[in-house]
Amino acid sequence: MKSYRTKSDEVEWARNGIVATVHNGEVIPVVQNRIVDAGFKDLVLVPMGADKVFVRSSEGVDAMLT
């Protein structure tokens, strides 16, 4: 069985983001455009499957602070 060890930069990347749920079956690109239109130009949505997305900052800062 293969084992995987996380690197410190991967852990930091994950800590700076949050997992969110997209409601009402919205399409991810539409939600991303709404976020940008609201003025959050550095937030990026990473689809995780089903209705979950990982929200992170393209600037590498904590997504909760943007």
C-alpha cells in the first residue's frame, strides 16, 4: 500500500481555505462570477464534487480574511 506524506506548503495551502456548500444547484462558474462581481477578485473556487467547493485566495492569504 502506498503512503502519502503531506508537505508543509500543502498543509498551509489547505489551512488558508475553507470548504463551502453551493446551494440550489448553482453552476460553479456562475457562483465564481458572482463572487468577483461582489468585489472579491482574489477568491477562487475549487470544485470538490457534488455541492462542495474549496474556497481559497489566489494571493495565498487566509480566505476568511479576504
